[in-house]
Amino acid sequence: MDTNRLSKTITSALNDQMTKEAHASQIYLSFGAWAESEGYGGISNFLFRHAQEERNHMMKILEYILKRGAKVKVTAIPAPPSDPRSIHDCFEKVFEHEVDNTKGIYKLVNMSHDEQDWATWNFMQWMVKEQTEEETLAMNLLDKLKISGGEKAGSESLYSLDRDLESEPDDAKLAQDVTADNP
């Protein structure tokens, strides 16, 4: 008896997104190792935590594919990009990668809508919210760096950012959670 409830195109796209999440984890891991080697232990810790978060996203997709009766296909992931030139460059690359990842999520949302696969559409809504949070977090970091001088941020500003990221929460306040009483 065939228990698969995913189309071939949705299964393929989910497997592709699972690989993108694994790649994202490797990028954060690589950038975290770079930050540590540059003496930024707080930034490194932040990036390592996000490497694990991306791996968790990968596992959510893997589990979803299995729970829907489809076949998981684990493929090789691309190597992470070269080391950043600076902390500013690091977070610009993180933001760019998150935006690219969001495009993959949106593709899946559109496909599931077009195929009227409401279970997948519903599953992907969590991913949409998560990507909104990831992009917001990266934009907030870039804003902090911009205030600190951007690419020319001084050592005091970078030291402060490093200390902040060591203990800063891994999520961002989203627009949909804001009210007039709690902006």
C-alpha cells in the first residue's frame, strides 16, 4: 500500500530545501569558526547557536517528508563561502543567505498552494515565520554595525557587539507581535 501523500514535485522541493537548511548550518558553522579565530567569542557563540538552529530546520523538513510517507533524499551540500573579510561582511553574507533561503521557502509555499496540498502549506507557515525572524535578526545586527561605523566600526564597538551577542536571545521581535501598547 502506497502511503505517500506528497507529489513528486513537492517531495523534490522539500528535499532541496532540506539541503539548503543543511548548507545554511554549514555557513553559520564556518563563519562561527572564523569569528572565534578572530577573537570574537560572543559572535562565534551566536553563529554556532544559529548553525544548530538551521540543522533543526533541516530535521523538521526531514521528519515532515517521512511523516507524509515520502522518500527523503540526502544529498551533498555545497562548501560554505570563503571566510568573511570583517564582522560587517560576515553579517551581510548571513543576511544575503537568509534572503536566498526565504526564496526557497516561498517557492514551497506557492507550490503547495498551487497543488492544494494544505498540509504542506500549513507546515510551511512555520518556516515563513521563522525566516521572517531570521531576516529581522540579521537586519538588526547590520543596523547595530551601521550605528557603530559599518565596515569601519572601531574595536570598542566590535567588542561591545561581541559581548552583547554572547548572551542576546536568538530570536527577534516580529512586526505581527507588536501592538500600540507594546511597540
